[in-house]
Amino acid sequence: MKHTPDDLTPLDRIARVDAPPFLLTRIRQKIDESSRTRISPTFQWVIGISAVLFLALNTVAILKVTQNTKSTPVLAQGMNVVPISLYNE
Amino acid sequence: MTTGTTEKFDDIYHAHKVLVYNLALSYVLVAEDAQEIAQDVFVSVYQGLKSFKEQSSITTWVYRITINKSLDFIKAKQRKKRFAFLTSLFHDDSNELKYDKPTFDHPGVQLENREAVERIFKCIHQLPDNQKTALLLSKIEDKTQVEIAEIMNLSAKAVESLIQRAKQNLSTKLSKSEG
């Protein structure tokens, strides 16, 4: 038997119900909990900028060390200084 | 909560609590689940109050949040059910079923009407999300196609087509469920 849209009439007999009286209390509790655990946008920006600065400074420091390591033999040659090595014969 | 925000939120809550609860009930059919969704909806409303730009009415906005939260809840519940097969279904110390929750507990449905309503809703919930939503807003919330279009951010023509397809699919499913 094919159902027509009229067979949805039982849905018309569904009563509208009130929300439970304790609902607002629970909602306020959840809001208070979420505001305590939430990190403020300002704090998030501070952490983010600090992390970027930290990475940038470390990158610059590593690059500088790398450059110094490469230029040491050239500098030594220019100054007629032989680098001391225990393994040199 | 600041005083101004609290007052505004309280007004919104009292104006929309019945709408949210009943719409959530239409989706999840269990009072306890609808309460959980309603709580999540109003927490989202509170958190979104400051950034709400009034591009739509507050009621439309609340409808959208309720629909999204309800659909997310249903998906999460389906995922949990799938995982339940991989874990023990019983509590450790007893033979009490862990996942034996009611699937139909709608306080607005009279006992004599329950079987018919339950069968219809079970078929409605097999429809795709957009057809399900359009049908529930039309049949349960008594919204016009224009109102549904605004809530779902569609054209009125698209809503008309959705409802038509929903009714056709529902009719087929109801016929199959009868046997």
C-alpha cells in the first residue's frame, strides 16, 4: 500500500512540550566551565607571536654559527694561522 | 557573564527554549538527548552573541545552530554505536547492558499515537539530512517554504523540491516498513 502525505497525520498530534525547568541552570554551569578553560584571544596572540620570535631568533643564531664555521679556515689562512689539530702530523 | 550579556542571553533563552527543545526532540526522539543538545545550542548562542552580526534574525540563527547541533549529535551517536561492537557491551561487574538506551522517548507523543509516530520518524531519519530538515521544519515546526528557505539558506524553489522528494522517499520507506 503506497502511503500518501496524508498518512503523516499522526505527526499533527505531537504536542509541543516545555523545556525542563533546570535547563537554564545547567546551561549557565556549562558557560561558566567553558569560560574558565577557554584561552583568551589576547593570550593566544601572545603565545603565537612569542613562538614565531623564538623560532626566528633561533634560525638567525643557527645561520650565524654555520657561517662562522665555514669562514674559520678562510680567516685562519688569511691570518697565517694554522688550525691546531691533534690529528695533524 | 557580564550583566548586559546575561540579560540579553536570558531574553533569547526564554524566547527560544521551547523551539530549541522541540526541534531537537524531532531529531533525536529522546528527551535526555534533546536536553543535552539544547544545552549545547544555548552555550553556542551565548558564545556567539558578541560576534552575531544580525545578517539574519536571531530566531533564524538559533534554528540553524539547533539543526547543526542535532545533526552532529546523531552522527556522533552513530559512530559510538559502530565502536560499541568492538568493545564490551556489558558493564564489567554485571550483566547490565552498557549501551541499552531508549531509542524513542518523546514526551509530546501520547501513548496511543506512539507506534505510528515512531514508525514515521524512523523512516524520516533514513532520509538525507537536507530532506529530513526540510520535512521536519515543514511538518513539525509548521514553517512556510519561505521561512524554511531562510533557515536553510536556500531558495524557496529548492525547498519546495526538497520537501517533494522527502515526501516521495518517505512514502516509499513507509510502504516498505509495512511489508
